[in-house]
Amino acid sequence: MKKRVFALALAMVLVLAGCGSNGGDSQSPAPGGSQSGAAPEKTTFVVGMECNYAPFNWTQVEAGETAVSLGGAGYADGYDVVMAQTIAKALGLTLEIKKIEWTGLEPALSSGEIDAIIAGMTDIPERREGADFTKPYYESEMVCIVRAGDPLAAAASLEDFTGKKVLGQLNTTYDEVIDQIPEVQHLTPMQSYPLMVVALQQKEADALTAELPVAEGMVASNPDLAIVRFAEGKGFQADTTVSVAVRKGNTDLLEKIQGVLDTIDADTRNQWMRDAVERQPAND
């Protein structure tokens, strides 16, 4: 009985295969594809960012000249958004931004959910295991954010923060550099800067680490805070460059993006950052 069932099943498969043939070798094209059966050409550039790291990127409720829709969840804007728009336009693609928590960006890139990360991310050896990076598209300096009325507002060196409670963002260089402060109380890092600012204002922390543009945006929105910039040789030793990340081995996209970045001069990049700091919502 088992042999007969198998024979009937095999015959049915052959009949169905014959019904699916038009007597030739050609195949029906896939939707949007060609007669050769090639995959449809990609028309979107999907970029991941946390949309919670002003002035690099943030979320707002209203549309704007430089804002991109998040599909019913508000709009993304900021320096990274302008950079992503410029790249997408140059590549002839439609920009789509996905709002993803910082710790989820690299997994989203590896899985193919997004094409690139443009989110103020620094190219470090650990990240190169799963991603390839462009040359830096922006460079800043590492500073601290403190309460404006605190004596620390007059600090000039890392030694001035000895024994203080200092807070950084989770899984970032900003958290790693904290241990350069002598006898520091290294607080458990947090997911986002808005949460960190609240901790500072409530005196749960004495200082936050940040890049200068981020600090400028935070202080512009929170006048009760102040920025500490260190004297030369007295501050953090850190890489403050940021780059675009693409999936490991995606050389074609990497080279195309780098080609676009190479056309944007330093003055333009710096002006985009100044504009982003001024455009940043007051409640971010």
C-alpha cells in the first residue's frame, strides 16, 4: 500500500509540473521584475536611528521642511536626517527612516531590516565584526554636562570630577570614557539622553558625558544646565567621529554612500549641525 501511495503521489507531481509548463523555458516575471526573473530593483533607502539623540536625531509631532515621516508615529528630524536625505536623493532612492532603540540598531542592520545606520555612531573595532563603516561624516569633542549652579560648571580638567557621580549612555563611547576620571563613581548607563538629563536635574548624577553638539542641544532646551569644555590635554581621550554603518560585506552600498559623502564639504556639514541645534524642539 505504501508503494502504491508513493507512485500515485509521484504521478500527481508530474502532472502538476506539466500543467505549470507552457512548453518553453521562459518563466513568468516576478512583480516588478524582468522577463529574466531578476529581482525587482530596490527603490528605498531604509535608515535606522533612535530618533532620541538631538541634535543628531529626534522625534517631533509636526511636519517640517527637513522632517521625515515615521509612518504615523510622528516625524524624525535632525542632523542625521538631513544627511540621510542627501544620500538617498543622490542615490535616486526614497528615504525611509525606522525608529529603533540604540541597542537594537546593530541587530536590525545584521538582519536586513535596515540598509544603514546613520545615528551618530562611532566606528569602533567591536562594531566592525558585524558592520562596515564609511569615513567619518562629522567630528566633535567630548564634554560634560552639569547643573548650571554647581561648582563643577567651572571645572577645567577631569581631576575636577574626582569622586563625582558621572553618567553615560548605554553601549557608547560616552559611557566607556567615564573611567578616565580619577576615583569616579561610574553610574549605571541609561538608554537615552532625555532620561539622563532628568537624572542630572534630580541630582541623581553630578555630570553627564556627551559630544559637544549633543550638549549644546541639551543646554539650549534646559537652561538650568551648563557645558564643561576641557583645557587641551586635560579632557577625555576619545574618538568623537561618527560614520555611516552598512551590513558587513555590502561593499556596493558602502562605496555609493562614501561617494556621496565625499561631495559634502566641511563647511556644509558644520552648517547643518548649527541648523539642527537651532531647529531642535525645546522639549527634546
